[in-house]
Amino acid sequence: MPLVANTELPAFSRLRQEGQNVLEREVAVHQDIRELHVGLLNMMPDAALAATERQFFRLVGEANQIAQFYMHPFTLKELERGPDAAGHIERYYERFEDLMSEGLDALIITGANVQGPELSKQPFWKPLIEVIDWAYDNVTSTLCSCLTTHAVMEFRYGQKRRPLGFKRWGVYSHRVSGPHPLVAGVNTRFDVPHSRFNGIEREQFESAGCRVLAESKEAGVHLATSEDLFRLVFFQGHPEYDVISLLKEYKREVTLFGAGKCNDYPSSIDNYFTPQAEAILDEHRLRVCRARERGEPTPEFPEKLIAGYLDNTWHDTAEAIINKWIGRVYQLTHHDRKRPFKEGIDPNDPFGLRG
């Protein structure tokens, strides 16, 4: 939550210049404390549906110990689902039409699995555009994760993602690129997991008028905002990941290789496995390759053994950034959740920083 400038102490002015959240006393005394309603458009495949809910719910819930958050998960009917996931959605998820009627203060949109290189040919393309366009006019801020960042950059800014030619997966060091309320006070260098075959480069964000806030020499841009500095927040990495999320991806690809469903054994994950874990995985690779050559069942993946060697080096910073994001939503949003901003807030410059 923000500091209140209850005196004319110069420190308040200096902190505000640094991007810290500082309210004038006259504003603070007239604030109505209320709950926040946060939507989660979950487009992840069935196997990751519940885990993705937990990951983003956890980040929001840990971000602020004062505000009350009502989470509203929903998905797109155009995404094909199995019976278990469909039943889960039917029981626990809400309808986008109802959320449009009731309103949201903030929105998070996950990534999704795609078939083929063209995003515009995916079944979620048109309905996702509908959600983004509605949110841009009716929600204070929308956080776009990974593939959704790529989709928005294409249909809103004409910047198509570029194939990397390989899978970028690992945990990479990032550096804050400049002052902004979302990164004020966080570590100037921090880790973020990535897992993708494509990317949007810095010059593409800048050509669109967007602001890059954090990037990696190896993995490229992770965090950026739309030109107004807040209404769209872009993640290319996965700060929401659990410590074992990349391990489960690796296990899945090893299993596919063992079953003969792909030709190449997966490469190791960058900056993720310890030397002890690498040694165990090298031995497992030999066993899998031998079993495949002989037509034998794939040996059991040593998931529990490897998990004991993994470290989470990104969650604290992810929590800090989400805290700043949701805190600024709280400060700027209208008391009526159908309206995105309080009176006097310029939607094209919510922070008053562009001038």
C-alpha cells in the first residue's frame, strides 16, 4: 500500500520522483477502502489449468496483506477441453459475458499452447482480441503473460513475434532498464524463468511506443508496458512458475523422446539444474536412450530426486512487482468496478509521467 505524504518532508518528493507510491494526504483521507476484483483468463491446456490458477492466485494473494481480492477465473469456449477440465470449468469458472456486465478492476491473461507458427490462425485469436479490446476500455490494467504478450503485440501494434530457432528455456538474470512505478525499489538484477520458441525484441517494443522495464542479455525483454505506461503490462517470462515447473516441462519432453514421439533428446535447461542434478540427468539420459534402442519401456524419470536440488530464485521479485502492480490498480481504479479510473485520471497517462 502507498505511503501518505502527511508532511512536507522532502523525502516524500524524492521518493515520488523515484517512482514510489506516495499519496497526498488530501487524497488519502478521502479514499474508500474496498475489495479488488481480478479476472484470470486461463487459456492453458488441461494438464496445466489448475496449476496456473494456483500460481497466479498465489502471486496476487501474497502481494498485499491489507486489500481483499476476489478472483474471477474464466476461459474461452473456443479452446478444446477434455471431460475433466470441462467439468472443472463448468463448476468453478465464470462467463466472460457476466464479467463484462459486472466489471473488473484488473485482469491477468495466461499463455496458451498453439499449433503452427501463426497466432492469427489459432482458435483463441478472435475471442482473445475481444477480451483485450474490452479490457483496454473497461479495466484499469491488464497483465499479459508470455504468448498473450505476443498476440497483443501482433494484433494491437503490428509487431509479430520472431522465431528463435530453438527453445529458450531456463532461469535468466535480468536487469531493470529504467525508473517506473512497477520496478521502483525492486532488485536492480533479478531472475525470471523463460520457456518459449519465439520472442518480441526490444526494438519491436520500442517501435510500438512501449516501455521496456526489465531485460536479460541472454533471454531478451521480460517486462514492458503499453505506451500509457500501465493499461497493458507485458511479461515474456514466467515469474509465476513454481520451482518444479520447468522440471515438469523437461520430464514431459524426455517422456515424449522415450516414447519415440520426437527425434531429439531435450537439451538441458539453462541456469536451472545444479551439478548434482545434471549428473543424475546424464545417467537417466543414457538409460532412456538405451531403452529406446531396445524397444523397452522408458525408465521412470527421477523427478523427486531432482526436485530436492532445485532453487527458486525469482519468486520474491515476482511478488514485489505484482504487489506494485495491484497496489497501483487499487490507487487508480474507480470505486465502481465497471469504470476503470477514478475521476481526474487520464487513461492515456494514468501515472502522470508521460509529460
